Amino acid sequence: MMELRACIFIGILIHLMGPYVSKLTVMYQIKHRTKEYKLTRHITPQRSYDIITVFGGIMCCSIFLLDDNFFLIHSNNAYGVLLFSALGFFFPYVIWKGKNKSVVFVKRKVNKLDTLIFLPLCAVSEELIWRICIPFLFKLYFFDSVLLCTCISSIGFLLLHMPLGGVKSAPYMTVFTVIAVIAAQFDFLSAAAFHIVHNLTIQYFHPVSKKKINTSSPTMSQAEW
């Protein structure tokens, strides 16, 4: 039992190293920007964070072997998975539309390795770590209140993602976290589905100013018309 908990703790620490590894990747790319290295082409800052997080998530999978049923993953709610998958798409879409933006599909990113492999695995790993493992450890060693443990883990998740969008992203990330927490109350797969679809949506679609679209030059086929 102690070995399993140690694996969970180590997995969380590995995940928390993700932002620092990502920063080191940025520094490396800046330092060697005048030279072409295969490493800088394949190990991007986002991918380095994703790889570290996935590895940490794999370590945390030992929680499945624990006898405590409180935070074990049970998933028999297909409707919850479908509902939160839809929310994963419509949440950013509605925000973009509310800002009077046009939503454009980014076709060139469809075949990217980050999108097809690392991005979904990273989303699952983050949900496992922040919605299950960290609340589990807080409940085990510090607090009896499930609500308090969930709030603490949610704040940690917000603080980890704040540097990505700055202070302006706090309201958006707060709503995202609340939805993810609610989804986790249904089951783990609902939270994972919400996170995966959300990340794929913001990867595949970009908000663009309608003015920019209207003033852009016509495509070749439009010019021929």
C-alpha cells in the first residue's frame, strides 16, 4: 500500500515539473535559434509538458490498485460522457461567438502528433492527477472534507495553468475547472471526455475577427469567379 501511494506522490511531482521542463525547452530553442537541430523540431515546449504530464499520469495509475473506493474510477454513465463531450466543444465555441468572432477550422493541425496522441493523453493525465490523485492524498493525510480537498486541488490546477493565458484567462479557466469538477462527480470518463474535446476544439479551431476575414484577400478560386 505504501509503495502504491509513493508512486502516486512521485507521479504528481513529475507532472508538476512539466512547466519548468517546458521553460527549459523554450530557453534551449532561443539559445540555438540560429542552428537547426532535430531536437528543437520534435521536442516543442508544449510537447515537453505533455510528455512529462503523461509520464506522471502513468505513475499515478497505481491508484487503481488501492482498496479505498472513495476515489476509484467507476464509469457506467454513457450519457454523462456524451453531455460533457458536447460541453467540451460548445464551451469555447460559445465564448468565441460571444466576443463576436468567427470560428475557423485549422486544417493543417489535423495530422500533428501533438494533437492526435499527446494532447488527449495529457488531458486524461491531468484529470487523473488533479481530480482524483491530489484530492485522494489531501483526504488521506490532511483533511476529512471532500469538498475542501476538491477546492484545494482545483486552485492548484488553476495556478498551474495561469501562466498560459495570464490573469485575463482566470475567469475562463475558473469556469473550465468548475465544469471539470462537476463532470468528475459523474465519473472520471466524463471529466476526461470534457477535457479532451475542449483541448481538441481549441487546437483545431481558432477565433478570428470578422473584420479580418472580410478584408482578407480572396482565394484563387474566388478570384477566378
